[in-house]
Amino acid sequence: IFFRDGLRIFGCIEDALVFRRGDMTDDGKDEHTWLEEIEGDTALDWVKQRNADAIKALGDPTTTPAYERILGILDSKDKIPGISRISNDGYYYNFWRDDKHVAGIWRRVTLESYRTAAPEWQTVIDVDALPAYKDGGSWVWHGTSMLDEGEDGPWDRVLVFLSPGGSDADTMREFDLPTLSFVDPKDGGFALPDPTKNSIDYRARNELLIGSDFGEGSLTSSGYPRVIKSWKRGTPLSEATTVFEGEHEDVSVSQYAYHDRGFIHEFQHRQITFYTSKRWYRRPSSLQTTADAETTPFREVPIPDDASIGTFGDGATIKLRSDWEPEGAGRTFKAGSLLATTMDKVMDADFTSLKVLFEPDAHTSLQGTASTRNYKVLELLCDVKCSLRVWRYEGGGAWTDTTAATPAAAVGEEVSVAAVWPDSSDELWVWRSGFLSPDSLELGGASDSCAKTELLKTKPHMFDASGLLCEQNFADSEDGTKVPYFVIRPKDLPFDGSSATLLDGYGGFEVSMTPYYSAGVGAAWLERGGVKVIANIRGGGEYGPAWHQAALKANRHKAYEDFEAVARDLIQRRITSPPKLACIGGSNGGLLVGNMITRRGAALFGAVVCQVPLLDMKRYAGLLAGASWMAEYGDPSKPEEWASLRGFSAYHRLKHDCLGQPEPAPPEGASVAKVEGWECPRVLFTTSTKDDRVHPGHARKMVKVLHDDARTAGKVLYWENIEGGHGGAADNKQRAYMWALSYNFLAQTFGMKS
């Protein structure tokens, strides 16, 4: 996904509830594929029975204190309403949910009013008041995309994206900000009434660039747009003109144009794998000529396929994922570096004067950037502790380091920044947070590295943290790698192994697990006396691309070894013990904890919470968006890659390595061995019927195997929300239900107070 200064330029979303048997690798021996029929009657009957079993075992979450606390936190009026300036109308916009606005309201306020204790909000769109989708499903807000006609433009039109039921697929309607009304298609308004996974944005006032499901052949194998069209106002979508096409095996395809500090940039983009792309670029003199009529030719951008590029006026920045020695540069630039030049020099393949804005070392990585009118602010991590570096653009590709001396964030705390209005301002929103520190929002400036800020809002403490502390430790993984992790615990912890501890991890897609304030964790777990641990394992982005790439594909086991090393370190330090240690993870983190269930490391855990998980690595690439993740995990249709995938396919490990079910044809070269003395921890699986990113069949089939075996049937519980998408819930009540169920499961397992 491409972002410019925090604004949505491109987002692609797939058709709801589709899976592609034709693209699927299958050995023909999986007797549980009927559970992949997402809304099949037999499958849903099975789901309803498992849901009933879970509630019978754990009780109705809505009657418990955990549910009341979590729902109260989610609906609290004391949350900080983050605001964004999206136009020149003098307003700042916010999306808000609470008990009175279940689906939410999009609203706006002036900055002067926002500074007060009781801001005067004006409702722009009340999602709860919108007519229900045709099947009666509830709407879930998916965001907006503004019409950008340059810094002097009116910024008066916006595309609004809404999803029925919370799936990734969404609808689109055009909205007029001055009149606070949707633009009727009869009056030329753009609209897509049926949900699809799409890529849509303005190119100009009367033209959209749109990728969607146009019929056979218009989607990639991952289910994302393959064809981009120019759609003119007042014409039916069927008359839109194709302007760019990718390949069927690409992940996704897009085209986007935007104004940037007096310059116009237009890119065509083929996302070939999750980490590699091909790009073409042109600089039109105006966007008034439609994309299909524009005569300025596109030229391929000559940078590595795994690098990313951004613009800053006439300047360009290149972020590397691998080492690069461009012709004429006279040196090699490290993976994880951020380089600067001009866009003209990039297109001329002139890399003789690249400026290094950041180069990683063994401890420090670049996590993100924010661009104001004249500055680029770099968010850095040093051993998972945050700091900022600031560069001023002088024009012509020249940059000056203007970083002022400011203290780095403390252990367990984070600072992040976002531009207020990069077309004309150097102001920044400054967010501070920590595991034990409630959020605060400040207004600062890039010119002094945010040394002086104005405090705008603070969130009150939402759980009692007075007796808690946060510390950072390092565990030694199996190959000697030092793995950092955070511990949030009572100051008077007895260190006798008796403390219920919840270990959280992700370890994939270069996603960093950085500090954040979670009032739900505090209220539902820490106040019960629990310890929370966050493991910064390989596969994540805490130490840049090398940390991520160390656990790709055949090296996936490194992430799991790291996680087990942290678990052992907790036990060795007597913070906890196996009967009192649980782990939790969702999505790719669900695959992580699925492997904790099925490896020898299962003996380290007394309980597991596995959320919206990926588990069947034989069939994953043919289920929903699975094909887009093959650069992370591998391609199961290739025998040599299936051999490594088999080693961390939790579904297959469970059936064959743990339960001893016969395996028809183990892949040659796979690490396949019986897990001696294996015992299954107590496990709760949660997922969502409407999750059209990770197929609910993964969790369903895993639970079916566990439930059908007498040795494990009494140790597994399952809850599937009928709505909710990949987040597992569509509104605050559903979120509170799911999280209360999870924490109540852990409390029951460990004999903790309610």
C-alpha cells in the first residue's frame, strides 16, 4: 500500500468471501475441506455448536466484569479523538465510536475548539443512521480519500469507503464537504454500491483511477485488482477506459497521481510479490488531461525491485530492503538505508550523488517517516527504544540534518509523529504512549525537532498501574541471537514461578511490536495480577530488513525458536512456570502460536489463545488473499518450498507429528518427526466468518482435528464471530465480547480472580 504524508493514495480490497479451489495445492487427503465453505449450512451448523460449547465452558462474557470494563474502555469519552486536517475548510476530522455511536460517526471540529475541554463537534456522516446494506448487514467504516487539486485547491470532495459486516471488501460513495451530503449518481456522483476489493482514488475532479472486479481476468491470483481504468464523471463504469494492466500472478496493480509541493507525480505500480514491485513514472504538466489521453510517456523507475520510492517536491527518497551498489555511486548502501536524490536523477539512473539520510547498524533501524512542508522526520528504533531524526530539504536533492538534542523515549514508551498539513505547514502531531503511560497528543514543529510542544489532549489512566513496572530483557535464541522482550509486571513479583504470564508475539512481514497503551490488557489482565510479555522476535521489523529476512520461508523456524527462547528465559528467571505461562497471537501471530501448540515447545505453555490464524500451509495460497503472502512463507505448489512449509504448517504438524495420523506422502526433505511426549495445552481459537483476508477454514479445521481426538477434545474451545472481518469484530460490543472471552479463558485456566 502506498501512502503519501499519511493520506490514503492506494488501497486494494478483494471480493467478499471468495476462495479459489482452482489455484489451490491439495494432496486430496484433507477430509475437512468442507469447513472451508465459509457460509455453507453444514459448516455453519458445526460453528454454532462449537460456539455453544465455548459459552457453556466459559460462561456468557457479557455477564462478567471483564466485558463491562473492556466495553467501558472502548466506549469511553475519555479516549483521545485523533484529528486530521484533510482540506482547507478550517476543520479537523475524526472518526469516533462509543455506546451511542456503535458503527461510528465521522465528525469535524476547529482547532480552537479542539483545544478546549468540551470541543464543539459537527457530525459529517453518522454511519449508524445510514440505510442498511441490502442483506441487512451493519456498516463498518473503511476510511476516506480526498480530492487533491494542489495546495490551493478547494479540497471539497471525498470518496467514502464502507464495508458491510466488516470484511475487507467495501463500497464507495462520493461526498461533498461544503454541503455535508453524498453526491447522487444521478447528479454525476461516483459510486460503487456493491462491495469489492478495489483500488480507487481521484486523479482529478472528474476522473477516478479504479481497479476492481471488472469480470473474468480482472483480478490477480491473490484476488486484488489486475486492471486499472480511467473512469470519467457522468459515465457508467462499463465505459471506463483501461490505462494499465499487470500480470495474473502479481499481488496487485495500481496507478496513482498526486500533487506534491508544486510538482505533479504519476506512478504505475505492479506489486509482484509482497516485497517486490515494478514501477513506471511520468510527470504530467497538468492532470486536466485524462489518464488515457495524456501523451507524456511512462518510464520504468530504475531502482531495485525490493526498494520503495517516495517523492518530496522535486526530490526523491529510496528505502532499501537489500544491499545496493548502483552504477556510479562507488559504494554499497546497506539494506534498511534511506537515500535521497532528485526524481529527475532517479529517472536518468544517475546515482552518483545519493545522500544517505539513514543507514542502519546492529542496533538501530528506520521504522517510519513523516513529511512536513520543508522537513522529513525519521522515526528510529534502537533496541526497540524510539527516537527522532530531522532533515530539512534545501531543494535540488540537498538535505541538512537539523536534529536537535531531545531525550529518547524511555523503555516501554513510544513517540510517533504525523504531519498536520504538509502542503503549507511544518507542524507535527506528536503522539506519546507506553505500556504503562496513557496516550497524549501534542502539537509540535519539525523545525526544532519537537523540542517545544503544546499539549492538546491526554488520556486518563484506565487501569491501576501504580504497582507495576516495565522492563526489557534479552533472551538467547538457539543460534545465539539476542532476542529483546518487554515485561510488564508487578513491582513486588515473587519470582517463584507462580505468576500467570501472557506472552505475545507476531514475527512476520517486518512488523515491529513497539510499546503502546492498552487499557484492555491492563483492566482484564494486569489488574488480575497477570504479567504481560511482548517478544520482539525475528520476522518482525525491530532491527530492519535483516531481522525480518532472517525468518523468511525456510528459515521460519527462527521466529519460533526466538519465541520459545523468550518463554524459557521467563521460566529461568522464575517470572513464571509452564503451568502458568500462556501465549497469544493473531493472523501471522496465530501461525506462531499454532506452532507453539505443535512443537516440542508446547511443553512450555499451559494455555494458548490463537486468533484469526493461518494454519494450513498446504492450502493457504488458494484461500482468499493467501497467494499474496508467498514471498513471506513460500509456494506450496513447488515441492522444494512445500518441504519447508510442511515444517511449520501447524495443521499438518498437529495431525501427523503430534497425533500420529498417517501422512500419505511426506515431502522429500521436510523436517518431519514425531513430537515425543507431546501434550496439548488448553487452547482457545477465535476467528470471524467475515474474515476475507485469512480464511476461517484454517481455525475451523485445526479445531475439528483437536475436537475429534479423545486425547485433545477436552482441551480445545472455539469461538467464531459471524461478523467482524480480519480484526475479528465489527463494533465495540463485539470487540469487548471477543476479548473478555479470551481473558476469561486464561483466568479460568490459571485459577485467577474474575
